[in-house]
Amino acid sequence: MVKIPKGAMPKIAAKPPTKKKVGVRPTKAGATSDDVALNVKQSAKRQSKAKAGALTMREQLWPKIDQSHLWLREDRTKKGFTTIPRAMPYFISIINDASKKVAAKATPAGRAYLALWCRVFDEGLVRIDSEAAAALEAGYAGERNITTWRQHLEVLKGLGFIDCAAGSGGPYQFILIFNPYHAVKSLKAKGWIQQPAFTALLQRATEIGATDLN
């Protein structure tokens, strides 16, 4: 045993402070903020490249076209536009095919779905003050136009694409549009979607960078 004189106790070096990592906060999906920033940068680069390619082709194929004859989203003088998922044609087809699961027969409720997206703002809520006008936009005419409109809204609701709430303007005045990718995932889990249709949507989602089906 070694005796240590009083006052001569060895000093224990303090542990160096732990450095905090900056810019690697995990997100809910498990990705880091750096990953998110990288994805945004890659998406912007991809869009810029696609735009340049499209302009080149347009100039080659239609060299004399006047831009005033085109509907350009970047033109701030243009009014009355909305933003819809690029995979909308796939959603419409899936709705029409799966409608027989919640209705007596297959119905083209996809037309009503497109009409709703043409009325929605960024809040995801649609207000229908005139069912007759909305029915006409969806292609429903005649004496049963409003009845058909309501039936197809019920199909969309039964498939999980929307929800409805009554107002002073009628039982379907307020409509909430859910994420269509999530609705499709739910239908896939139920076995209501054929594999080729789901695969086609998944392929398109991959092409456009949509990750909602993951």
C-alpha cells in the first residue's frame, strides 16, 4: 500500500465538455435537417433542369409562339389557378374503379373529385354555396344533377378521400380534402385496389418525387 501525504492528492482531470452537433436535428420521419435541406436543393435543381429542357423543346417545336397565348403559372397577371397533385389522373382512375366497393355499381366519382380540387385553397377546405354549379362543373346535368353530385360525394367519402359537413347551404356545403396518397394506401390495405393500378401510381410518385406512399 502506498501512502499519499496530506495535501498531495492527485488532481483528476475534468472531462472535456461535449460538443453539440449543429444542424443534425432529427425530424419526425427520422431524417435530419441536413437531409431535408439536401432534398429541397436536389428538387430545385431537378425542376430547374426540367424547365430548361421544356423551354428548349418549346422553342424548337413552336419557335413563333407568343407567350400571351399560353397559360403560364409564373405570369403574375394570370388569376384563378390552383395547385393539384401531378398524380391526379391516377387518383381519378382509382376512384372510379374502387367506387363499386361503396356503391351499388361503379360510378365516375373521379369527376366530382377533380371539381373539388379546382375549388380548393391551401387550407384543404372547399365551400360549396351552389350545388347546382358544382354539379355542372363535374359534368352532371339534368334534373338529377344535384342528386348525382351528392351520391358521388358519398362515394368519395366512403373511399376516404374527403369528409363532409352540413351548413346553411345544404348537407354538403363544407368539404375537407384528405391527402389522396394516404387514402390510396388505406384502400390498398383493404384490398380494394388492383396491384397494377397501385404500381402505376407508385412509379409516377417516384418520378415526381412524392414520398407520401412510403
